[in-house]
Amino acid sequence: MPIDPNQLPQDADALRRMVVDLAEQLDRAFAEQHKYQSLLRELLEAQRNRKSEQLSKEQLALFEAAWQARHAEEESDADDDDDRDDDLPGGRKASGAPSTKRTGRQALARHLIRERIVHDISESESTAPIAVRICA
């Protein structure tokens, strides 16, 4: 929203708060812009480079869905009151422990049945051609 120079308060503290608020908004906008630029760069590289694992249209749809969800979240946040005491500059929350990223594969769900199947192959079968049956 544009700022009318004729409507600015004369109080130095109020002006200082406005400048800090505008600087925080600018930092958040730059961070989001950088995130989208890196995502776009990654998508363009994936489209240009020939790799064994390429992005499918379904994966691209997931990126779009995440982007739309983010914008819907921002619109709902804009409607809410932004004066929260637990917010830090840069959009971070004042919580005790920093969030840690988990890497690697996650464990299988506990409700899945685990069954080990071992096939013994005789010597005559090991030299025979292998036939593979694919079940749908």
C-alpha cells in the first residue's frame, strides 16, 4: 500500500517503527523471491538436462499446488493481525529448539506386514535363462 507523505506522523518513534516494519516486510519479500527464483532455476535445469530421473507432470503439479497453498496462506495471514509478540525479524518464530531436517529414508509404516521370502536355486536352474514375470 502506498504511503502518503502528507499523512506521516510527526513522532520520531512512530516513524522509526514504520521504517522497521517496512524493512521486515522487504526482508520477507526478498526471502520469498529468492526461494521462488531457486525453485524456478531448479525446474529449468531439470527441464534442460537429460537425467535418468526427470520431473514428471505430476511432480510439477505438486510444485504448483504448494505455491498456491502458500499464496492462500499469505492471504489469510494478511487478514489476521500481524502484531504478534512471538515473531522475530525475518518471519521466524521464537521457539526453544531450532527445527532439524530429517534426511534419508523414513521407516515403513508399522501396519505393513513384513515377510521374508527366500528362494533356493539348484545348480541346473542357475545356468538356465532367467524369466521374469511382472505382476500388476
